[in-house]
Amino acid sequence: MKKERILAIGLIFIISSLTISCTNEKYLEKIGNVTVYDREKAYQGYNLYQVSTTNKAALIDMQGRVLHYWTIEGPKVNLSVSTATIHIWPSDEGKLLFIILGFGFGEVEWNSSRIFFKNVSAHHDIRLLDNKTIMLLTSKERVVQDGELNVPVKDDFLTFSDRYGKISDSVSLIDIISKKIPLHDLLNFSGKYYSRAKPPLDVLHINKAMALERDYSSLLKKGRILFSARNFHMIGLIDRQNWTLVWSWGHEYLDGQHSPEPLENGHILIFDDGIKFRNYSRVIEMDPETGKIVWNYTSEPKKDFHSYIMGWVQKLPNGNILVTEAKKGRVFELDKDKKIVWEYYTPINNKTGNNSDVYRMTRISKEEAQKFGFRI
């Protein structure tokens, strides 16, 4: 009788455990909608992105189910975080670095408690270079001299801080780039295509800057900074040893691009938006040694794939490419045959009736999740 009771209790426990497990999986909150999922061909992992029109960053699984939320709090200023543009990047121990566009940068714990916040005009990109140094993009207004003209501009800076937001250095990208490309040419192009009703002139509009973590080729060397200057339709490499522009490409080929990504073969993958001269986007792979485009992706018809601003690409370990079509709130994964093997749409924005914008989505492997300290 005693054995039967123990067995019965054991069976109840097992059944209860199975029920709880299934219930948790079934009722995990979903955000957005996964419309394509080829389990065999898609690269398995987790997906990290900032949920537009909210102050949350989400880690979702391949079916769009939320595994974790971070809540990102802004400073005590007149700021509606729910409508602010927030950029995020994983750091370590489950933490997230973040930028609130134009207001500042900071870091939050896994449980969303804020470690620090620094008020500065931060934008677009933030990275952890090592355990002690943060690199981010900032901007400020200044006046540059073009011949006899004093021109008010918005300059972008590579800014470096410690893990608590104490800034140690800030380097002007206009100053670096204009040593190789005449300042007049920079001002003339952005003035023609990106002038505003009122100054200052947004000359470069840097939308990505990453320090290469290792050598990819004789050109793509460890420590060099790969960047994208949207308003000059150019990507380039900066040597941090002497702050010089050592290579640039794209002014005659690109159209408001984002997200240059170094590849194992020494090439660069780019999301080319189509902001001024094309009514469609494309993903291209180019060889920096020859300057030639060696691969490209467009949809059919071409206009069906178009994010005229924002956008992101990521080469995955299995050779697939994750593409963020930002303005449509769509992220899709291409296999080597350019077939869509995973597709996700963000939640509907109640104000517009359209899918919410998504600036970038990053696929994170299980090994990377452990490295970043994600507790899942």
C-alpha cells in the first residue's frame, strides 16, 4: 500500500511537471508574428531587438515567444521613452548597453535596474570594446570653414568611456575624413541631397561604427574601425593608431546604406537602402580589394523590398543572412539560394495601423547567449 501511494504521488508529480512545462511553452507571450520558419534550414538561436514605440528590449525565440524583457529607463528630463528611438547592444552578465537617441547612453542589468546613464547627444551605435571600454557614436554642432564660408554642421564623433559613462576621448569624424576627402566635397554632396530647412548641415550621418575584433584580411585588420557614412553614401576604415582614413568605398554605388559587416572571406556585407536614387533596397557583398560587388539580393518585384531608412544585415554561422527591413517591421533570413527560411513581422502600431519599425534585430546563438550571461 505504501509503495502504491509513493508510485501514485510520483506519477502525479511527473504529470504535473509535464503539464507545467507544456503550459509554460504554450502560454509564453508572443510579440509579432512568425510567418515562415524552416526548422532545418534556419539558423537556430535567439533574436534580440528593441520593441519600437516601447521602452523594452526583447529576447524572443524562433517562434516569436518572449524569453526575456529589459525595461530601459531614461533620465529625469522631458522625455517620452515610449516614443524615443532606443538602440541596444549586449555587453556581459546579462546586461545591455543602450542609447536613447539624442539624450544619452547607459547600461542596465538583466533585471532592468540601471547601472548608469550619461547625458550626451548619443546616436546609432554603442559597443563594448573590452571589459573596461565603451565606444559609441555622439554628435554636436560646430562651425567649419569652407574657403571663406563658415558653415554650421552637425559633426559625428567616436566617443570612448569607461563602464560607468566617464568619457575619456572623443574624436571628430569630419576632421578624420576631410584629411582624405576634401571638406568642400563632403559639404557640397550633403548640402545638395540632405540639406534641412534650418542649419546645421548633417554632413556624414554616421550610422554604424565597429572596431574589428580580429584580422579578416590585410585591409580589415584588428582594431580598425569600420563605419558607414549615410549622407555621403560611403563606408570606410579608420586606423585608430593615427586616426586616419585608410580605405573608403561606395560613393558612386551606394544609396543611403547601413550596416557594413565584415565577412570571413575578407568581403563586406551591406544593407543598401535606396534613399535617394532607387525605389528599392538591396543587400550586397563587396570585395574591398577590388571594389567590385560580388553578390546581391533584391526581391521580385524589386519595390517589394524597400526600407528607405534604417535597416540591418547579419551573416549567420551557417552562411544564411538575417535581414532587417526596418520600415516595414519585417525581419527575414535568407539561405544560400536566396530562399526565405525565416520571416518575422513586428507588432502592429495602433497609431499607424502598420507594423512597428525595427531598427535592427540580432540573432544570438546559444553559445553567445551563455557568453553574454543571458539567463535562459
